[in-house]
Amino acid sequence: MQVNIESSWKEMLKDEFEKPYFSSLIDFVKSEYSHRTCYPPGKKIFSAFDHCPFDNVEVVILGQDPYHGEGQANGLCFSVSDGIPMPPSLQNIFREIQTDLGKPFPQTGNLERWANQGVLLLNAVLTVRKGEANSHQGKGWEIFTDAVIQKISDEKKDVVFMLWGGAAKKKGARVDRNKHLVLESGHPSPLSANKGHWFGNRHFSKANEFLAQKGKKQIDW
């Protein structure tokens, strides 16, 4: 199946694109996008991959499914397009960076600047219906993104995986911890963060310390 995705990922995932579940998934997504309002825009469904080729991946952050409000989702987990108000989870991410690294609170919640430095911002599910969280769960995206994580774990080394909250920890459980750094904490959503499960995790400085130890370029968070 021809999939419009960045070339290194197209090669890396070519076997996945030929599997029956993926054909069913694409049929479902095409039907949903033709009959309903869905996010992100069709051309941005694979943005996480397009901004971060396979060879460039240094950090993986796992989210659940795209924001379902108008204009929010841009294909990168936790990220919103320029000019869109930052959701609470994203605000808490920036607050932790502020405390951890002393960086000022940014003007925009668009995380393309991270993706372009080698941060794969991967949702478990890549599409959603407007106003209906989790509406595209269980249609095949999870199988696809599990394969992506497995491919990174198997084919690369010294990647930092940030697993925030129970769903991300479960999804990242098969990452080879002998080859990669796995950082776990609560989710940055207010429900978890305000109970003390998020703030103070220092994941951003820990990631940069690890990358520096491995002779790699640190991320400008």
C-alpha cells in the first residue's frame, strides 16, 4: 500500500503497510474523514514521522490520541498549532521544563521545534473524531504504533523514551532497557500532576544528560 510518509519511515515500516489490519485501518480512516470532521488534517496524520526521520530519532515521547478540538491537533503528541491556546497538560510540561532547566515559558505550544531536533512525538492513535476523545481507538492504530516503538527499540540504541502515565508505560513496556534510557512518571494532565506524580520528574535534564554522555547533541527544550 502506498502511504504518504517520510521516506526513511516508509522503508522501515514497509512490511507493516502490507498487513491486512493496516488496509482495514486506512479504509476506516478514509471513511471517517469523508463523512465526519476528524483531526488532525489529513496531510498531518503522519507529521510526527515527517518532522523526525528514523535516523534522527533521539527521544520518543508517547501520547494517547490527538486533541479533538478545532484547530488543535497538528499530528504531534501534546503539541498544538501556532496561535492555539495551550491545553493544561502542555502547560504543565512547560512548567516542568521551566523548573528543571530554567527556560522561559514559550509563546507557542507548537512542538515542531522539538520534532525537528529528533524528538518523535508519537500518539498511540493518530486520528480522532471532532469532540469525541478516543473515538478511533481499537481500529488498528495501536498495532501500527506498537510496531514503530518495537522498530526503534530493535534497530537503534541510546534512545530516550519518556513514558508519562499508565497508558504510555504499558505501551513502552517492551522497550529494551539494556539499550535505551526509559524515563517514567505520572501524566502531565492536571489530575495526575496536581497529585505530585508529574512535577519534579526532571525528565528533560535527565534526557539531555544521557544524550551528552553518549556524545549526542542535547535537545533545546
